[in-house]
Amino acid sequence: MKPQSLTYIIREPKIKSAHPPVLILLHGYGSNEEDLFSFASELPEELVIISARAPISLGMGGYAWYSLHLDDKHGKFSDIPEAIQARELIAKFIDEVKATYSVDADKLFLLGFSQGTILSYAVALSYPEKVHHIIALSGYIDKDILVEPSNITEYQHLDFYISHGSVDQVLPIQMAREAAPYLNKLHIKHVFEEYNVGHGVAPQNFFAFKKWIEERL
């Protein structure tokens, strides 16, 4: 049975294997599953690439993992209950992908952009047994949506590639910079890179995380 938790599109591996590595893509607020999937053809041919659609429709082909609210007191703030629900949906979806496509559970990559990155962090740090390699683009760690495992050794296999635009006006760079000390405290392997762009992915950024993925296959 195919995964039911989320709508998705898939690129089957061009280099076949019994248990292929898998890359799951989580788009940002207001986008959809086609966005990140646009660079799937440029990524390693042995990967199963699955791009998931967020559950909340914003109309005009845009979707969100959770709502953002505006008010005079808090300014823009995240709907935490919805974010936690999205975290659980993604965690369930990962299990469904593993069961359906017989992927290599030790080579599961999770790539997010913006809101998709916030949830990639949340899934990896809440359920580290489910993922291994995380590409966190233009996002940050939201501690309000984490479930901390009881034992720090549960994090030992995690490996993060993190990047952010130094002139990002949507999510300021300082929010992303807080990830490194947090991951250091948990002894989690990571790389952090900054690029002179706004809220987006520069070409050199793409080639950097592509190489990072290739080195782990």
C-alpha cells in the first residue's frame, strides 16, 4: 500500500538496487510538492526522491505545513498545535515510505526549505531513529515543537547540512545561527554555511548540498 499520510510525487531511482537510498523533500510555506522537486533530475541517480505536499491548502496551488498568524501583540507567530500535528504526519509518512519502497533505512535523507526545514529539524530531533541525514535550508530550530529523546546517544548517527542566506528578510540569519550551538550541545555532526542571498537557494548552495549528499551515498 502506498503512503497515505501525505500527497506526494516520486522519482524512481535511475540506478536500481534492492534497497535504494531515499530523499524526502519538504517544501516551504505557500509552495507545493513541485517546487523542490524541480531539481530532482540533477541529484544522484541511485536515489528514490519523494516530494511531499503540506496538508493545509492556501489556495492558488499553495500549501502550508502549519498556519502563521498575525496580531498586534505577537506580530507573526506559528500555530504550534498545527506544527506538532505536521511533525507527526511527516514522521508517519517516513515510516510509510520505508515500508512501501523497501529503502535503505540507514540512508534516509530529509531535505526541507523554510517551514519544511523547521519540521525537518523537529522530526529529526524528536524521532532520531527515523532519519539519518538532514539538509536544512533557510530555516531554524523551533524548540516548541520538539520531543526530546531521553538519551543523548540516540542522536549519535544524525548528520546535518545547514545553509542560510545572510540577507534573508523572511527568517533572519541569526535564527539559523542558533542551530550550531544547539547541535554542538547534543554532539550532533553538522556543517553550517552562509550565502549572500535572501530567502532562497543560490546555485553554489545547491552544488554544495548535492556534493554533501553524494559523499554519504
